[in-house]
Amino acid sequence: MKHVVLIGMMGCGKTTCGNLLGARLGLPVADTDACVVAQEGQSIPDLFATRGEAYFRTCEGRVAAELAARQEAAVIACGGGLPLREEAFAPLRERGVVFFLNRDPGEIYDRVSMQGRPLAQDGRRAFLALFAQREAAYRRCAHHVITQFSSPEATVAEILQHLPGGG
Ligand code: S3P
């Protein structure tokens, strides 16, 4: 089985849905942000502040390659910026089925805490603009675009419909 890879904007529910999905499929779950934090021993805001975004992106790319190369299939929740760099995302796309969680960015911003997300500190309008900049790349990377966000269960149910034996 291939990896199940979740992409989309910060706060769209990749980690929450990834955990639920892992439980439903009996697969291990990995989160690229959590792997970077564990490897570097620093939180994401601290990494951005002390080493800069470019350093974070290097770490994130390394983690993506490591996770993609794992033999055992896993559910992999990706940091929101990872799919924007084609070379960093390529190993995950090659070895996974990629789902874009296309939740409305205004709804995300209004409902989800942006604490601990350095690139979401400039207000609602900037958040919407960032999504507009990224949406085409998310669509390009995805095998499937997910549209159900009334609850994490509803999102997971839609993802499962696209997986063998999951519907
Ligand atoms: C980022 C998203 C974050 C984290 C970092 C940068 C982005 O992950 O990787 O703050 O560029 O969208 P989440 O999508 O899990 O918030």
C-alpha cells in the first residue's frame, strides 16, 4: 500500500484527520512538523526565529525524504509549505496518494488557533492572500481534492472513499 499524504493550508485539519485516518486504516501516523521539532529539539516558532525559514525548509525536505522512503505505509500529515517546493515534495508524491484538504481559508482563520504558526501572524487578509498564492500548487500536487469539513469524521470519510477498500 502507498502512503496516505495530507496537504493543505495551516490549520485545515491535516494532523487531526491524519490521526483519525491512521486509526481507521491501522497505519502509523507521521507529521512532518513534529518530526522536524523532534530532530532539531526546537519548536517551529523558535526554529523560524533563531535559524530562519530557509533552515526550517531544509529540515522539512530531509524529513519528507525520510518518511517517503519508509517501507511500511503510513499516513503523513505535511506542513502547509512543503508541497510548494516541488523537489522537496516529489518523493512523497511518488510513494503516496496525496489528498488536498481544501478547507475554506476564511473559515480556518476564524476557527483555528494560529498560535505557533509563524507564517500566519499577519492577519486574516494576509492569510487569505497566502492561500490564493498557494492553491494552484496544492491542486497540482494532489491526486484528490477533499471538500467535506463539517467534522474531522466527515473529512476522513471522504478520504476513505478514494482508498482501496475504504469506502
Ligand atoms: C507552514 C505550515 C506549518 C509549519 C510552518 C510553516 C506553512 O505547518 O510547517 O509553520 O508554510 O504553511 P501546519 O500546516 O501543520 O500548520
